[in-house]
Amino acid sequence: MKESITIHMYARTSQTNHLGQHPIYVRVTINGQRKEFTSKIFVHPKNWIQKGYRVKGNNEETNIINSYLISVYVFISTSFSYKAF
């Protein structure tokens, strides 16, 4: 049986902090079973790019956030590929 994994990141709009920012959540689906967790990063909704799973901008803060989100994505996908073998 072939296993499948899907990784999805999104700004949860139902939660907002006192600065008007939304937390970035990560949803991992493995063979139809979902698990969600927070990345503990908050972003302003107008700066979140949903299709690219990243934050708009070209300053140090956004570069750090985008690097972190990429590392989370890579960690999950590589952990799954090692488990599959």
C-alpha cells in the first residue's frame, strides 16, 4: 500500500492576537489522518501568501519567518520519507 502525505500551512483567521495578527497553523495529513499544530508564529493577514506558504516582504523578520516555515516543511516531509522505508 502506498502511503501519502500532505502538508498544508495556513493563517487561522478565527484566532487573532492583540496586534491583529493570526497564528500560522500546520496541518499534516498522512493516509487520510489529520494532525494540526501551531507554528507559534503570528502574521498580519495582508502579509500572508497562502499559495506559497510564506510571508510577504523582504526584511530580516520576514526572511527569518520564511526560513523557519521552510525548515518545518522540510523536516516533516523528510521524516515521513524515512519512515516510509
